[in-house]
Amino acid sequence: MANEHPMNDPRNIWQNQTTEAFKMSADELRSKAQRRRRKSRFEAVYSMILGFILFVAFARMFAGVQEIVPRIGWGLLSLWCIYFVYQAYKWFWTDGVASDATLNTTLQAYRRALENRRDYLLHIGRRAGLAFCFLGVAMVTAPALVKAVDDPRLLLNVAPIFVLLAIWLAIFLPTRKRNQRKLQQEIEELRRFERENFDSLAAGAN
């Protein structure tokens, strides 16, 4: 009885559904690539502004702290902000596609932009220099944590840092995974479209 209606199983319905062909004209593809470029440039500008703001804030902390270890930590965080700004420009600021570009040229440029973004997310720990960021945070908070062994009330001085870090991780990790999944799906669609376009050209040549 359990196997009388296998197609009623949602998993079977999903596995057996037909996949629509990925069809798109050169103008549609160019428009989509331009929207992606505008979004990437907005993210680049936003990340660079945020990086400079944090650089100024961390530099002021560096100048105002006298203890050597926290001071080095704030200095490291300041330098990390500059590195982050550079990486944001390098990976997010994409070039546009010429208005008279061919379908194949537009397709390849768009796919490379998506692949670069996917690879950045995949290796974000190294490319965004997160190790330096976490090392700086550790150096800033370590003295307070050591002192808190004798006086737990001192934990209140560093609690906001750990709260902000926890909130950031709670938002960043799921968002990163979701964006990677979306980018990979779109890359696969473009690759399939590229193969179909190549096969069509080959068939027309014959």
C-alpha cells in the first residue's frame, strides 16, 4: 500500500520534475551582467567605506591605549582594515561589458565575475585576512581576560566585543553559505547555456 502512489512523495516529485532550458538573448544576458556589476560595485563601495571607518576607530584606540599588547592588537586591526579595503576593491569592483559585445563574450565575462565572487566566498578566511582580524581581537581582549581571573567584573569591559563577534558570525555564516549556493547554481546555468549555444553554432556550421 505504501508504494501505490510513489509520485505523491515530494522528494520523488522534485527528482522527476523536468528542468527548463536556460534560454536568454544577448541583450537579456548583458542586462543581467550589468545588474550584477552594479550590485558588486555597490558592495565594494560599502565595504571600502566601512573599512575606512573602522580603520579610523581602531587607529584612535591604538593611539589612546598604553598597554603594549592591546596597543599592538589595535594596530593590527587598523592594518587589517586597510587590507580589507584593498581586497574589497580587488574582488568586488568588476569591469563592465561593452554594449556591442557578442553573446559569447558577454557570457564568459559574466560567468568569470560569478566564479570570482564564489571563489572569494570559498576562501574568504585567507582573502579577507580574517586570521589577522581574530589575532588583533585576541590581543585586545587577552589582558582583560587575564585580569578577570581575579576580578570577574572586568569581563564587562570586553563583553561587547564578544557579543558583536557572536552576532556577526550568526549572520555571516548562513549568509555566506546561501550566497555560495546561489552563485554556484547560476554558474551551472550559464555553463549549460554556454554548451547549448556552442552546440547550436556547431550544428549551424555543419
